[in-house]
Amino acid sequence: MKKFRRQRIMNNLQSSNLIAAAIGLTVGVVSAASIFIYHKMFEHQHHSNMKVAEARIAELQDELEYIRRSQQKKKQKTSQRFTSNDSTYTATDNETDIDVFSTADTDIGADEFYDCSDSESTAAENDIRLSKDLNQLDLILKEIDKDASEDFNTQTYYRLQTLVKSHYDNVNVVWRFARTCYNYAEATANSDMRKKIIHEGIEQCEKILDIENADLYKWYAILIGLNGDYLSTADKIKNGVRFKTYVLKALEMQPDDKELHYLLGRFKFEIANLTWIEKKVAATLFSEIPSATHDEALACFETAARLGNNTLQIRLFISKCHIALKQYSCAVNYLDEILKEPVLTTPDEKVHAEAKKLLNKYIGYRS
């Protein structure tokens, strides 16, 4: 029985030794006091009885607590160094200089192990800078939108051309660039310049077509429509189908967009106007020939006008639909309205010129 008790005491003492060693690592040193305690325990292992052993254990616990507190005080005065290249933390004082690769399960706080106040400050500064940049961009885009509501000027185009180089993946920049490309193309009489600008806008849009955005799809479709002027009949039909695809995608997102209804009307009008030979070409390109009627086109134009897009261009196409449907009297009424309106822009001049030609042809149907 005595032998069993002595063995149990020894087991307890060995456990105390492990605790001492653990505490020594916790404070970042292999304590000389811990080694001393280890020898003390085994020095008395053959002499001690139960009472003496229990008293000694209590003394050891007190000594260990004293060591732990002493090391905590030293730790506050310790110069600490963290080297990011080898992920090694070094604690240095007058007695020790030991590298510790892990602080898991220790009493070293996260804020003591790795003070990231500098990096946090840098990150915060970057966030503030990014926020300022975004706010600045918003202000620039608002100014551009204000300019877009007035007469077109090339300054807006060049301003957005610069912006899109550094914000090529920003959908709000890209669709506005596409819009100004359209305005510039419509304002210039130089065919080569017009073609270049249209292609420039299309290329920028195609970089981010995976982003679902109604304005992006709308202005991309508009530029595709303009590009049809430079294509063969076969390519023009392919182009038209792509045009329709993106107009319909945009309409799903913005069903009350007056410009989109106008664009869909344009597509239907052009398909309805295809000649017999053009339809034959279309039949060789598609399993199903694109189909549309002048009635469908007229309905789209009238919807656009009802939603507030009652521009000279809309009224011109409404008159063209009436002419195609042989409703000449209605067509002449719209042509008269167009020619009464003042000419404010280059596109208005083009509409007036075309309306005058049509009126001269069908003036006999004036009621």
C-alpha cells in the first residue's frame, strides 16, 4: 500500500513538473526555476511521506505562480521583434533571446504577439482614398450626364475616352462612353471618323457584356445598329439579330424605357422592309427567318411616343409606317408636324430633310 501511495505521489509530482514546463514556455522562456523544481522533486522522492509531499506540492505551486507573475512583469518590458519573412517572433531581454514559432495555447494576447496597427492604418487610408476616388468619379459622371442633356460637344467624348481607359470594367463609365460615341457619330459628317467612333464604342462594351445592365445593353445595341451601315446584306442581318437580342434583354430590365421601345420598333421596321432577295439571304443564314410587320413596328413607335419619346425621329418613323401601310393621310399629318418644329441639332436637320422629301411625294394625300 505504501509503495502504491509513493507511486501516486510521484505521478502527481511529475504532472506538476509538466505544468511547470508548460508555464515556462507560455511566458517565452525555459525557466531556470523550472529546472530547479524538477530536481527538487526527485531529490525527495525516496524520503517523503504523504504529508510532506502534499506540503511540498503546495510550495511548488506557490513558486510556479511567483515565476509566472515575474515573467509577466518582464514581458511588459521586453523588446519584441516580428520578422515577416520567416514568420519568427523574437522576445529579447537581459536574460533570454528565444524564437517562438507559435503562440497557440499561451497567455500572449493577439495584440501583444502581432501589433497590426500600422497595416490597419494603411488599409483604412486606402479605403478612404478609394471612397474619395469613387465619390469623385460619381461627381464627374453627374457632370457628364448634365452635358449630355445639352448639345453634343467633343469635349465630353474625349473626357469619357480618358476615363474608360482607367475604368474599362466600370459599367457606369462604359455605357456613358457608348452613348457619347453614338452622339459623336451622329454629329460628324466624316464617314471614316464615324465608323472609327462606332467601333470604339462597340469594343469597349464587348469587354463587359457579362455584366447585366440595361443601359449597357441599350447603347451597345444602338451602336450595333449604326454599324449596320458599313456591313454587307448578310452581315447586316446577323447584326440585326444581335441588335434585337440586346434590346430585348434591356427591355426585360427596363420595360418602360421609351428609347428601347423605339429601338425595337426600328428593328421590326427594318425587317418588315426587307426585299424578297434579302429574305432569301436571311433564309440561308438562319433556320428561322426573322419576321416582323409594319403594324408591329408602328405599335413600338407609338408606345415610345406615349412614354414621352415623341421626338422628330419617332414621328418620322411613325409616318414611314403609315406610308408602308398605305395610310397616306395619317403619314402626311405627321410630316406636317415635323416640318413645323424648329431645327435645333444636326440630327434634326437630317429628319427635316427626309420629311420634306416624303411630303413632296405624298402631299396629294393631305386632308
